[in-house]
Amino acid sequence: MIKDHMYSKRYAKSTIEAYLFWIASYIRFNNMQHPSSMGDTQVESYLNHLVNSQNVAQGTQAQALNALSFLYKEIIKSPLSLSLDFVKSERPRKLPVVLTQTEVSALFKHCVAKHYLPCGLLYGSGMRLMEVLRLRVHDIDFDYNCIRIWDGKGGKNRVVTLAVELIPQLRSQIQLVDSYLQLDLKNPLYSGAYMPHLLCKKYPNHNKQLGWQYLFSSHKLSLDPESKQLRRHHIDEKQLQRAVKKAAFDANISKSMRNSFATHLLQSGADIRTVQTQLGHSDVRTTQIYTHVLQKNANAVISPFQDYKLPYLKQKSTAHKRHAF
């Protein structure tokens, strides 16, 4: 019931899984009592337990609270008090650990060809993993060398820089997606790409146009878990996660590409507000954590991806001018 309700509200799959985890944990903590028989007191005790016994970070405790708030407001129809009294996590946030130039090169040398492009976007544009996987063909703007991200974390839209070195591979990837589409259109059961919210009603034919296809489409068709229609979804996030972990393991690296993107942008001269926009942070204080490496002021953004000579790149870029966004 909770899962179906969240799907109807267009929650992301990862959010649904996280909320279900915390709701189940909350019920087990309270000896399998039904949530409708509990309320503010039990929620406060559970949140205290997460801090005092589990030593969870602020973000983890906040996610648990969000899950329980959703449960009581949307499912039980008895919202929690706005003045809950519980111990808030004071576990300090870890400082980001950044890849060196040598490590960036080593990481991409160990990245297999079919995952090179999405990994390149993770580092070269600073996107989150699911933002990369949810890209549609029309989100790539070759005229302005940028990528448009819709409904990112917190439902925000933003524009990020595109490394010109990745353009040849992006064009090849779009050709591959087009070849998939031509095959799919011959299948009478094919229902087109998933269209968000009410766009499927407003533009009923767009779901079979190239622009709406996932940039990193799966190699096979599958049933939409919500509508049960036959579609071609994007590749599974676990597939890309495993590819990144394996490349990092083979290169003996345990650092974040997103952290490196942010710090390397600052190092190349981007100002803190620009980096905040690129990363999609609501609060500039979240972005300022990256200034422990270097802090400079400038007006331009250029993808740090171009600073490295990486494998599989067939042509050397001559575009070293800075592009403003």
C-alpha cells in the first residue's frame, strides 16, 4: 500500500526503498506494533535511538524522520507534531577526499568502454548517479555545451557544464539509442518511453520520439512496474555503481568523483556560487566544504574533464576557451 501510494505520487524508486526501510525499522524497534497505535512519543524514542545507539549522521536521521512524517501524514492521516523533542545528531560531516590528477587518469584507464561515457559525465559534469541515468537525449545541448537536469534532488532543475571531449561519444551513444528506437517502433507492444507526470497526456506521441528516449537505454525491453506497459528503461543503477567501484578498486582508489568535480572546478577558477549551482546545492554552506582544498574567484566554468589525457578519446580538443553559464 505504501509503495503503491508513493509510486502514484511520483517518488523516485530509491526514495521509496529508503522510506520503506525506515518504516520497517521503526516498527521493529517498537516490537512490531502497528504505527496507527503509536505516535509522537514512539517516533521521538526511535529518533533518539538512532543517535544514541546507532550514531547515525544528521542526514540519515533526517531521512528517517522524513519517512515517518510521510507515513503518518499520507498513510495514517494523523500528522506528527511539528515540535517533536528528540536528540539531534551532532556527528560531524566528513570532509571530502579528492582525486589527484594521477588518480583521475588511473580511474578512467580501468573503466571499461561501455561505461566510460556515464563515468565521464559523473566526473566531468558533477552529476549524481541517478541524474546521469535519467538523462534523455534532448537533455544534451550541443550548441551551448551543457546538460539540462530536470527534477534533480529536491525536485530542482539546473544546467551543468559538458566536457567537449565527450561530445563524439555522446553523438555515438545517441545513434545507438536511435537504432534501439527503430527496432522498438516495429514492436506492436512497445508503449514508448516513460513520460513524467502529466506530459504523457499533454504530448501523447512524444514518448516514441528520439528526444524522449533515455540516453543510457537498457539493451532490452521491460515492463513498467507502475503501468505494466512494455518500455525501454535506462540501465540499472547497480550496473553503473559496480562499474565505478570496480574501476576504483582496480586503480586502488576510494574517493568520490563528484567531490573531485567540485574541488577541481574551484581549482580551475570557478567561484563558489557557480559551483553551488552546478552541484544543485540549496545552501551555499554545503558547497563551501570543498573550499578546504582551494578557493578562488572567477566567472567562468569549464569542465575539469579536459585537463586529463584519458583513454578512448579519439580526438584532442582544441576548445580551451572558457564558457560561462
